[in-house]
Amino acid sequence: MMHESLKKVRVSDRRAFIDARLNRTFTKMQLSARSIRASRTAQSAAHQGLCPPTVARSRPHRLPPVQASTAVVEAPVLQQAADTTLQHLPLILEQLQQDEQPCQLLPGNFFDEFQLGETLGQGSYGTVRACTHVPSGKQYAVKILSKRKGNEERSEIIMREVRLWAQLSQHASIAQLFGAYEDANNIFLVQELLTGGDLQGLLDSQGTLCEADAAAALRGVLSALAACHAADVCYGDVKPANFMLASMWPSIAHVLDPAKPKGDMRLRAVDFGCAQFCPDGCSLVQGLSGTPVYMAPEVITDHCHSISMDVWAAGVMLYQMLTGQFPFWDTDMAGLGRIHPRQILKDVQSGTVLLDVAACANLSADARDLIAKMLVKDPEQRITAAQALQHPWLQQQQQQ
Ligand SMILES: Nc1ncnc2c1ncn2[C@@H]1O[C@H](COP(=O)(O)OP(=O)(O)OP(=O)(O)O)[C@@H](O)[C@H]1O
Ligand SMILES: [Mg+2]
């Protein structure tokens, strides 16, 4: 199935970003997960009471990010690595390993050891495919990033993704990065295979999540962000397509018999392509970075990147999960695709968060309160990821 999405663009070509469109293919895995969910929608609604899934969508939309061309600051532990070229990627990972960092080096040529499988996802910057490590028979996912698409800047961005991800990849809410390979044309980032599809796929199939399920999802997102922020890393591209379900959710047992539990929702962050090291509050970056609908006002106005931009984006996600709409536009993802991206950026800067529209009518007071605290325009006044995890709405939903 093909669907329309805004085209990825280098930040150096903002006009192209603003005007572009492209079609992309959904993964087989997402399609099968979606068709299972769609087929059980009516059945499940009757059994769920407070938590019914909504009607499946047939034309999902995805929103790609733009990446800042250069990081202003690099993580000090990796400063030396930042000066090397991609030719030294294995050495960099070895160095990380010696420093007891979580990323493991898998030496050799990628194709000597791995066999490629089905395509799992097509991002703006890379194709993600399943792969088998032939000697062990273990399954992984590999993100294949073309070196040919760009110049030295592109290599720097990939290096930044590897370094920041490697530092954080041991956290339970972050996908594990196992290693990286390079050949003349591509970089291969070998990571854990996450088989439940991404959160955007779940929203495409269900439309909205009930408060308990949205709280479980937000908990995973915030816990990944809190880990990044504790390491002064700004994740930079919080959106549902970058959070994967570690396994099928709801469980197959629930799909077959809605009286059975849905199981735990275990989300993991992938894609550190827009991550930045932001140790001193706001880092000024060249151009825009992130995905416009989820961009915080200070990013658009001042190109200021700080960890609080992630909390803003998670607030937009929370609004999306609970209402199927977006905070400044009384419309769903399909409607949003018809608004000019330049207008989207203006609305984020000057608009008021819509909490009085019909889509929000049934939200609990605590859910509204958390949305409002995450979507405070002044980044200094915005709730932090760690504070949000303690918010009564998340605490109550966990106890129920
Ligand atoms: N470890 C994984 N296991 C299974 N599927 C994955 C994994 N990592 C990514 N995917 C799928 O591939 C898609 C693209 O991956 P990723 O976000 O890393 O690429 P990208 O080019 O940086 O994306 P974009 O820039 O458009 O956000 C994800 O949205 C997800 O559906
Ligand atoms: Mg992505």
C-alpha cells in the first residue's frame, strides 16, 4: 500500500522541504499488524467498555523530519571520535566498548555475516530491513543509510546518530544498537529487531487510544526521554513513528479473545538521527531540525534546541494519541497533510492549544492538565520528562 507523506529534505534546502511530497511503502509487518487490528476492531469495541478501539484508517500519513546540518556541541567522552572519518567507525565502536559503553562491535563486512530480509520501514534517511546474523542464526534489524546521498555533512550526521545512540542504547525504553558496518556506499546500523510495528502504525489502525493505553505509551516515551535528558542528550525527533512496540500489542491472545488481557505495552525509541548533545540548556543549531508538527515554538523561532523541546513534542503526541487530532488544528493526520508546512510552523508559534474542541470533550481533567503542562510555550516553564512521569494522570492510570 502506498501513502503520501511530506518529503525528507536536508536542512540546507528548506524550500524543497516545504514544497515536497513523496510516496512511501508501508512495511509488511505493519500491514499485517494493522489488518489483524482492523479485523478485530468491531469485536473488541463491544468488550472494551472504557477502552474501545476506533475505526481503522486506510490511508495513514507519516511526517518526516529535517535534520540540523551540524551539531553545535559533541559529547565530551566522544570528542576524539568526532574528529575521525566514517572509515574509522569500527574503531570508534571499539573505543566505546572499551569505555564500557553498550554498543558492541560486530567486526567485518556486513554482507560477510548477515543476510538481508524483508523491509521493515522506510524512513526519510534510511531503509530498515530485517536481517539474520548467519553464524548465530539470530535476527536483527538493520538501518541502511546511503553515503551517496550527501557530502561530508551527511557523514557527520550519521556519526552523531551512532555516537549518541550507542551511549544510550542499554536503556529499557531505547532500542539496542549492536554495531555498525560501512562499505563504499552505505552505513549499516545493526539493532535489535522490534516486532510490534511503530506507534504511528498503531494510531493509524486505531485512530485514538483510551486514556489507560495512551498513559502506558506516554510512560515509555517519557522514560526514554528522561534517560536521554539525564545524559544531556536532546532526542530531537519525538513522534509516534520513532517509537516501536517491542512485540505485538495488543497481544495475539487478546486479538483472538478480547476478554484476554492486552498485555504490557513496551515501547522503545529508535532513530537518533536528529539527536543533539545539549549540555548547557539551549544549543543553537543551523536551520530547522525535527518534524514540523511536533516542533516546539522555540525551535521554530530561535532554532534553540534544548531537552525541553522533546517534552513539547511528547505533549503533541499525547494530544494525538487521545484525540486523533493535533493541538493547534482541529483536524486529523489526513487533514494536517493538506495544511501548508509553512502555515503549520506559524500556527505552532502563534496558536493556542485547543482543549475546548469536540475531540477533547471526554478527556479527564488530569489528562488535560498534563497536556497543558507539556505544551507550555516558554521552555523554562514547561514540565520536565522526569516531572511528567510523576504527574497524577500517569500515576493513576498505572494503578488502575
Ligand atoms: N529496530 C527496528 N525494528 C523494526 N522496525 C524498525 C526498527 N527501527 C526502525 N524500524 C522501522 O523503520 C522506520 C524508519 O526507521 P528510522 O526512523 O530509524 O529511519 P529514518 O530514516 O531515520 O526515519 P525518519 O527520518 O523518517 O524519522 C521506523 O519508523 C520503523 O517503522
Ligand atoms: Mg524515524
